[in-house]
Amino acid sequence: MAADRRTFLKLLSAAGGVAAAALTVIPALRAFASPLASRPGPENWIRLGEASEFDLDVPVNVNFVQTVQDAWVENRVLHNVWVYTEDGENFIVYNGRCPHLGCGFSFDETAKEFRCPCHRGRFDAKTGAVLAGPPPRGLDLLETRIEKGILHASYRDFRAGVPDKIALG
């Protein structure tokens, strides 16, 4: 009878040890594997607003917050885009970073052009083409779509300072 009790206690202790090890190892493995499994896809569609609400022939700056995950660290990052439409049906959305050094740019209402304050880059509002300054390419266009009257853009950043439009990440 004593041997049966000892055998039972040995088995119970072993089971407890296995359970304790599993409770420690499984979360650790999950923490290391989760960044690999939860990588975002290449498309990151953001909601910009109702298509009918955008002014015609006037670029509108739209700010949005994006949650960015770097391994186990999650940050909220403020980004912006510029939305332009002539007819309220066809939209042009520019990434809000200058292709020269990644600075933010603004719209000059008097000259009807975008201007980057860092190195005096100037861009056409309708086409995004470089008008003056050192930027190596025009403004970076983003893909757009309208679903149920809401304008969306596929947001992504591009490498600054190079003539080719190369997506980051």
C-alpha cells in the first residue's frame, strides 16, 4: 500500500512539474513567434473620409494615427496625406512626406502648389511633379478606392532621396 501511495505522489509531482514547465515555456515561445505570424500585409488601407465632403480643386491635408508594431513594441504614429480632386469622383492622394528628405510639406494657396520648407522643393498640386528644388522625383501617389461613399487610400512610406519610388517595409 505504501508503494502505491509513493508511486501516486511521484506521478503527481511529475505531472505538476510538466504543467509548471508548460506554463512557463508556452508563453515564451508564443512571444517569440507572434511577431513572425502577425506581420501586416503589403496593403494598409486607411479611411480618409466621405468622398463628397472633400473640396474641389483644393488639396486637403488629412492626418491619421497608425498603430505600428516593431517586434513586441507597439507605437502610435501620426501620418498625413494630401487629398486632391477636381470633380469629386476621381481622387489623387499624395503621401505627406517630401521625396527629398522625408520632411512634411504644405500647400501654398496663392501659388497653387505644394512647398517643402526644408530645401525649397515645389510640386504641382494636380500632378505632384517637381517644379523646383532638389527633390529627385515627384510626390508619391497612393492607391485609392471608394467604398460606400468613403474614400480610402493604401498608405505606405517610400524611400526618400532616390529617383525611384521604392516602398519601405
